[in-house]
Amino acid sequence: MAIKTILTEPNNILRQVSKPVEIVGNDEKQLMKDMLETMYDANGIGLAAIQIGVPKRIIVMDISKDNEEKNPMYFVNPVIKNKDNQRTTYEEGCLSVPNQFAEIDRPSKCEVEYLDFNGEKKVLKAEGLLATCIQHEMDHLEGILFIDYLSKLKKSMIIKKLSKNKSSRIVV
Ligand code: NI
């Protein structure tokens, strides 16, 4: 397994639409393992493949609490089947939008069809944090970031801040 570099906004790669996976083979399994390790290392609860520069429709998540056993989840080619009319708000952050947080509202429940780590077809009925997290991650597959839901002004302020941080970063 290997820890990969997580791309951060602004970066055009993050805006790509990811492509469906044809077969969950060894390459995809290795990718999922690397993604999980990268996500744990960054203290995240979800990561999409595009965040490490791979435009495949693959997501890993683990929303277990610190004092609970790890519970990795793998989603290949996820599709939302049902969304609740009711909405719920969480303060969201993103490993690709470092140190920025904003309240985002999304459908409070959803049903997701996907392939698991072994390529088997599964259905997830999600609510609460799980529902929000999977919807946030699925947005990444379409090149959408949570800051896209904010006002133009708020979004541009965040991007400006992130760009500034990037240009003042040196590696020696
Ligand atoms: Ni994210």
C-alpha cells in the first residue's frame, strides 16, 4: 500500500468527470487500498479516486468514530437511486479544500447502488452523516466540490485563500 498525494483546489483535474469502472480487477483493488491508506493518513472520512488524480468512479469511506473499530467502505460506480425530500445540514470540509468549512444542506436520506471491493452489486440505504458523506464523495465523481454550493463571493474568497497558500508554499 502507498500513501498518495491529495490534489487540492484550485486544480483542473478535480473538475474532471470520472469514468465508470468496467471490471473491479487487481489494479482497482490496489487503488482502493492506496486510497484508504491515504484517507486515514489525512484523517479524512471519505476520498474519491480523482482526489489522487485517478479519474475512475471509485470512493472509499470510513465514518466510524475514533473509539470504534475501523469500518472501511468501498464504492465502485455508485449511482443514487432515491433521494429524500427532507434535507439536512452538516458543516462540511474536504481534503481537497484544506482548512475550509461551510454548512451545506443535502437530502437527508438516499439509496445508492454500487459495486463493492469484490465487484459485487450492493445497495446502501444511507441517512445522517453516511448519506451526506456519500453524496459529497459522489459529487467529486462529477467534478463538483462542496464550495460550488456557496455564493460566488464566498467561493471566490476561499479559492483566493487556497491559491495564496499554494504560491507561498516552498519545498526545500
Ligand atoms: Ni471532498
